[in-house]
Amino acid sequence: MNLIAIKNNVFEHLLSDLLKKATAKEFLDVLRKRYQVSNILESRCLMRQLENIRYNVRGVRAFIIKMVHIQTKLKSHQIDLNEKFIVKHAFNSLSTNFTQIKIVHLTVGEK
């Protein structure tokens, strides 16, 4: 009965290639492994996005919000990045139009 209830509440694309005759515990173990692999892939994808992020014409505010959004998603995957790293990465990702701001940040420091 438990297995029938689980199968009725799980999306069909997750049910493909799963054991047809299995106990509820075996079924849940297989689902857990699939989600774990999915989380690892999502974490890798988010890290790649953060590595490749570059400033675009939309504005600095939108750029920073996008970086913070990626950082927040990574925290949900138990990957906690230091805020100093995020700030440095943001400055390094800005175009040469922001050289003066970069210099001021380096001279003033974290203040």
C-alpha cells in the first residue's frame, strides 16, 4: 500500500527505469540516490555559473543580485562561500569602465 501511495505522488519522469517489484523502502532508496546525483549536478552548474558570470549592460545592481542569488542557492546545497570571495569576484568580473571604483575599494579596504 505504501508503494502505491508513493508512486501516485511522484512525478512520472522520476519513475522511469525504477524497480517494478520493490518494497517501499527500496523504492525510496533509489529515489534518494537520484536526487543526490541531481543535487551534485546542480551544485556544479551553479559553481560554473558563478565562475563564468560577467558584468553586462543591465546594471551593477542586477549583476550583484544575480551573484547573491547564485550564492544563496549554493548555501542551500551546503556550499557556503565566504562573502569576501564574492565581493572580490564581483569586482574582478566588472568591466574596465569601473576601474576607478575598483581602485577606491582597494585603497579603502573593507570599510
